[in-house]
Amino acid sequence: MSRIIRRVHQPGVYFVTTLTWQRRELFRRNDLAEIVVKQLLDCRDRGFYKLHQFVLMYDHLHILLAPGSDCSLEKAMQMIKGGSSRQIGTELRSGLPVWQPGFHDRFVRDESEYRNCVQYIIENPQKRHLVERPERYPWSSASGQFLLDPNCFDQRQGLKPNESTKLVVAAKAATYKS
């Protein structure tokens, strides 16, 4: 199978989707979902990217992010997937892969497209009938548990610099009902 080789580090915002290996529904388990979300937030705190929105579904992850100036999109995804894979492998005591190789990304060109991506991420758990309201899904930025980087689009100038906001990891959402 051939892989896409990315040779250009284009600054900007990306809508990224990555799947679990064989679409296994690993993240029905709250402890495994928590590992991924903590890794996602930790990598953001370490400056690999600005985090705008995310949702971790049972078998995939959607992220809206802007890689840092010293980090490529590929490196950012490697940090998220690699770090979470190690921890989950230890937790499961399994040598099976956690994530499928690679990921799908789309460069977000303007504010309208940005808003559409945000809406898609927010509504994903509700459309999959996991919750009645998006804010009830604990593994999503729509839950209100996490502070995110603000919308970085300016109609006149494209991307503009913004200061990183400190992430707040809320108490574990171990139990919830839809």
C-alpha cells in the first residue's frame, strides 16, 4: 500500500481524522478514552499545536488543530497517536496496534470552512446517537471541560497569532448517560 508523502509544511488549520486499527471500538472504555484525551491535551500544552476542537468517538478521532511553527502536522499526529498507543498497549497488555497507519487531513481555507468543521465535530456524537445533546459527550471539546485555543481566522489577514491559553483538564468523566 502506498502512503502519501507530505513535503510541504504549510502553516494553517487542519481538520484531521484518524481511525483505530480495524475500526475497533476501543474508546467505549472510559479509561482508554481518557488516555487519548490526556495525550491530546499534553501535546498541545507542550506546544506541538493549537487545539481548536476535538471529539474522540468509539473508533476514531477528529481534531481541528494548527501545528506549531516548529512542528509539522505529521509530527503532531505522531505525538498524539504514538504516545497514546504506548499507554494503551500497557493498559491492555496487548501488542495489537491501536491506530491505523496514517491519517486523513484537510487544510481549512477560510472561516466558513472552519465553522463547518467545528459544527461537524460538535454534532458527531449526537448524530451517532451516543448522546441527546453534544455537550453531554465527555470525550469532546463540546463538553465544556477543556479550554481551547480561539478561532485563529481573520477575514482580512488569514491566520493571526494568538496566545496559548492554559488547558484545564476537568475531572474524569467516568460515568455518563445519554
